[in-house]
Amino acid sequence: MIPAYSFFGDDMDDYDVVIVGAGPAGGAAARSLSKSGFKTLLLEKEKSFAANDFSSGGAPIEILSDFQLPETVVGAYCREIRISATQATHVWRDDAPTALVLDFKKVRAFLAETAEKNGAKLSLGCTYRAHAHETGHSVVTFKKAENGLTESVRAKVLIDATGSDRRVLTGRTKTQADWKNDVIVGRGIEYLVEVPEQVYQAYADCLSFYIGAKWMPQGYAWIFPMQANCLKVGVGRNFPGMQFVPHRAAMRDYLDQLMAECLKTDQVNILDRHGKTIVYTCHHRDRYADQNVIAVGDAVSTVNPLTFEGIRHALKSGEIAARQVQDFLEKKTANLKTYESEMRAYCGMKWVVSELLTKKIYREPEDEKMTLMLQALKALSLAALKDLVFDYRLKAVMCFYAVYQFLLFKRIFSFQAKSTRTGRSG
Ligand SMILES: Cc1cc2nc3c(=O)[nH]c(=O)nc-3n(C[C@H](O)[C@H](O)[C@H](O)COP(=O)(O)OP(=O)(O)OC[C@H]3O[C@@H](n4cnc5c(N)ncnc54)[C@H](O)[C@@H]3O)c2cc1C
């Protein structure tokens, strides 16, 4: 490991690594790099982890062991996955918990606190403003919320973990209208609600998803258990601003309808409202690294476009980046270029297929086909469903798609047979 030198003769602090953004990706990178002994600064624009608690936190149970997360970051465990279309519902059940709902603020706080215990410095309420390359390092400038003053530090490596905002390496946010087919934009809004015990029990132990025109055209809706008598109720829309499937513009309308029809009670206390827009770049055309700057998590589109599940993948990219940065700082590699190939290998064909499915499923204007898709999913076991929605395994995708095509074919055939019979009898 290379020590941090301070021979510049000014009062600017020197770091091996400055990480901008304490989301899952930045937190994971900070945890790994500080554990390896690198002098690490983690900057976060929000003043507390509760401030941007936007993510629903649904994930497969394996996330705990895969990323060494403690049970304290779990909101609730789930043995069931339930999917409802406009006209049908199906439930998959396991004897043991198969999925969980993370408490997003606790995950981010845990990663940052672990990094602090390893010796990293965490600075909340600090917004990245700019950076400039100088020989062997970058000067990173940020603004502190507490006094409105601007400060600068020196970093041998700078990590952009600002999520979909891409503030450091790309420096601008793309919109659906700007980039048309080159990006998939997903916008989600969610309430954390307190409900009576019997309402909570109807949704406890289960990840409930809602698809189709009734619940959320061009996207999906969800109800997740969070903690005793608290649920996360949300809706997400893909390609906002575009009408592939007819819909009302206000996403709030669908959220209110979901609450009214599913919770069926006036005794709902809204504890928190949050939301965010995520921009996914098709075929991962983002910039991964440039000189001593590297981007992680949603800043390089690690979120899966089919499900908009992104916490695991952000954690993974933070860990992969940390290894690459370590090799670079220890001069085992001359640059950070191999990070891109490692990330591409991680996402691989699975993300490409997810892009295709996203464009097919969420742009489907015929609601009856959404119900047929649910029927096709019914053919899958819980393990195969998890392979599809959490691991995007090609075998599961092909199995689903083959059954769906068969059902479509059957529908056309029975439709034709019916019209022939009607024609004959007429
Ligand atoms: C409504 C919604 C529901 C979701 N539900 C799920 C789910 O159920 N399961 C799942 O796995 N994923 C879900 N996701 C996706 C998941 O939350 C993201 O993919 C994941 O958080 C990405 O992690 P990240 O660290 O790359 O970015 P982020 O979590 O976005 O973190 C980026 C951080 O950078 C900070 N930042 C930004 N700009 C600056 C700046 N200039 N200076 C300093 N700091 C800055 C931000 O404040 C933020 O803390 C959901 C997303 C949305 C929008």
C-alpha cells in the first residue's frame, strides 16, 4: 500500500481515494479500500442517510452473505413472491425466506460506518463541485452545507459514485427525450406507510408486484413489508414522457389507487414520501474510467433495466472498482482500464437480454398480453422465477418466452376456431 504524502506545502488534505456519493456503490468501495489501508474520504451531499431513502430495497436473500451485510440492515424477510396482473394473481411460496426488504438508509449507514471504523473519513452534507487533473493526482472541490464554504482536497484516485446523476465523470444527466432508444429511464415514487396490524399482515412475508394497465401501464407497482405495521407502497414507470401504453400522466394517481384498492383502509399514516429517476444507458455506453477517475454503480448503469433492482449490482461494482483501484495505487497496473472489461463481463449478455425484454414488456399496449405473461410466469417454479427476475438467467428467460409465445399462439388459434364456428352457425 502506498502511504499518503503531504509534501505540497499547503493545507490541502491528501487522500489516496476520494469517493463522491455514499450510496451502495460508494459505500462498498469505501469499505473495501479503507479495509486495505488506503486513506479514503467518502463525500455525501445529503446531511443524513435518512434524507434520500428512495430505494424500496427488495433483493434476494443471498445479498446478505454475498456482500457481508448484517441482519440489522434488513427491514423484513419474505417467503412469498406475488404477482398480480389486471385479471389474475399468482403466488410463489418457499418454506424459508427467499427474499428480503432492505432498510436502504441502514445499508448505506452500515457501509459508511464500517469504512469509518477502518479509518476512512465520512463527510456528510458535502456536495461535489469540480475536479482538476494535476500530475499524479486530482484536486477535488466540494461545498459544505453547514457553512456554504468550498473546500478542496487532493486525491490519487477519484471515484464517481453519484448514481444516475453521473456528476463527476460524465457531468450531465441524460433524459429519455434527449437520447431516445439509447437510454431506458425509470421513474419511481414510493410512500412508507403505517397501517393497522391486520392490513400489514396481508402483505407481510411477501414481495407483492402489480403489472398491467390497471396498476401501472409501462411499469409496475409494488407493496413490500418494511417493519412491524409499516409497508412500502410504490409505482414505477419506464420511458416517462413517452406514451407506448396509454396512461394518465400523474404517477400519483396510480399510487393512490393502489393504496385505496389494496390497503382498503382510511387508517394510513404516510411516514415518508420519496422517489427518484434512474437513467440506464443501453449497451453500457457509459464512461467507466478516465485517467485516475473511475465510475461505479448507477453512474455506469449497473441497475438492471428489467426490474430496476440495483443495490446488489452497485455493491458489486464498488467491490470490483476497489480491487482495480488497489492494483493501480500499488502500481500493479498502469491504468484503470481493466475495470471496464471486468464490469462488462459481470453484466454481459444478461443485461442485453434484460434491455430487450424491458422494451418488449413495458411497451406492450395490449393489457391482455400482460395477463398472458403472468400465465407464462406461472409455469416457472419459485427457483426458476428467481433465476429470471433476480439473475436474468438466459435459460429462465427462454423458458418464460417460449411458454408466452405458446399462449399467444393458442389464443390466436382459439380465436380463429371461435370465429369459424360462429361463421358456420351464422
Ligand atoms: C423508486 C426506486 C425503487 C428502487 N427499488 C429497488 C429495489 O427494490 N431493489 C434494488 O436492488 N434496487 C432498487 N432500486 C435501485 C437502487 O436503489 C439503485 O440502483 C442503487 O441505489 C444504486 O446505487 P448507487 O450507489 O450507484 O447510487 P445511489 O444509491 O443513487 O447513490 C448515489 C449517492 O450519491 C450522492 N450524490 C449525488 N450527487 C452528489 C454530489 N454532487 N456530491 C456528493 N454526493 C452526491 C447521492 O446523494 C446518493 O447518496 C430502486 C430505485 C428507485 C428509484
